[in-house]
Amino acid sequence: MTTRYSFGGDEHIFVECDEEMSLEAFFKGLSITNALREAQIRGVTEICPANASFQVRFDPDVIAPEDMMRELKALEAVAQSAPATLDTRIIEVPVFYNDPWTHETGQRFRERHQDPTSTDIEYTARINGLDGIDGFIAAHSGAPWFVSMVGFVAGLPFLYQMTDRSRQIQSPKYLRPRTDTPRLTVGHGGCFACIYSVRGAGGYQMFGITPMPIYDPAQQTPYLRDFMCLFKPGDIVKWKPIDRAEYDHTVAEVDAGRWMPRIAPVTFSLAEFQADIDGTNARVMEALNGH
């Protein structure tokens, strides 16, 4: 798809890299927004990357809208000529799958679900041809996930599974949104996973819960003292299945200020990934073993 540019009022330009999400579309948007950030164009006030698009806010009193559009299109040509590589980090996120809290919440809202007779995780396993809950957990945690955007509510990451399309987990949102979702629920809607950073309404399927805070506006959590939101676009996530005992222990360590997530630097190449998906994923996840 040819990149589509459009104005959004007097102060915004919306850029659609593709009509559907893919790692190629994500990298295209990320490359352009990174180039825009490095160019430090006067008048640019905000850059907001999304799954397969991005939006730029600018001050029309500093840079004319037509000039801003011209600058963006020039940056696209520069970004597209560069190799699609990313120096980023991989973050291990522990998950207590099939936990009692999301289970209880799901039961309260079964009339809003496609299958009121099963749980979210059982339903998603079945429609994806996976062998029950254990098969689902293996598929969900077996490959890393890209953070493609952060937003909707503060600190909430949207994650895209790093595998070929035939193996990507797909699951629809609830027929009608819930009015409640536990904080730190690991959810899923369409092809995207997410972590609910705060308690509130939601419509994604609920698969488990993490003991790991990802958003702290008070910045009291040791690993969130520099910035209140953990994730940023381009981060890679590795889910780690844990049981109730490890969940409870981690919560206690977090509350005591002693727990730190496992995070490792990693370089990701889109060309290498396209040539060998499983080999690239294994190399990326191996980086955690030294941290």
C-alpha cells in the first residue's frame, strides 16, 4: 500500500502506512517517526506512533501545514532506504494464566461473551485449534511479542505476536464491553494482546494477570522511577507462565520494593526475521538468559 497522508484539523497530520497490521507496516511507521524525531523540525510538538500508522502534531504558526507535509514525505524516502533494524530491549513479563480474579470477572459478564458456557481462555483455545488451556499457554508464551503502540489509557501496551500469520492467535472482543477488568489483566482482541494498566472497563478476552506493575504515576516502583510508563513502541515482550505461589511471592516483592523485571538489550532485524522466524525469535529470547 502507498503511504496515505491526510490533515487532521489545523495542527495534525495522520499517516497510514497500511490498512492492516504487519511488522512491515509497523517498521515503516517506526522508521519515519524515528527519523522525524531525529530531524528536530521546528514546530513539531508531538509524535504519536500506532500499530500501522502515526500522527504528528505541529504548530502552524511555526511551520506551515504544507511545509510539514513536505518534510514528512521527504523523511519517508530517507527512512525507507535504511535497513529495517531496531536496537531495542526484551522484557520478560510473568503471567499467572487462568487466574481466579479474571475468571471471576469473566463469570460476571458471561452474557456479553460469544460463548457463555466456557471461559475466555477455553474459548480462545478452541477457536484457534489449540489443545485446551495448556496448549493455549504454550502458544501464547512460546513466541515473543512486539509492543506496537502504547495508549488508549495511560501505559497500556498493544502487542503483536512475532510469528507467521497461520500461527497468530486470533480472538474477537466481547460482544459488549465489560464495565470491569482487573488491573494488570493480560487481554486479547483481534490479533493484539494488551496489559490493562489500570482497573476499568474493557472488551478484550482475559487470559491471566501479571504481578508486574507497568504504570505508576507516583513513580514509587523502582523500575518506574525514571518514567511512569514501562513500555514504548518497539519493545519486545516475552511472557513467562507462573503459578499462584510465584505470583504471590512476586506481589510481595513488588510491594516491598525489591522486585525488578528481567530486561535485556537486543538488536532486531526485520530481514533476518522474515528469513528465519523461529531462529530469530530464539536468538531474541536468549538475550534474557544473561539478565
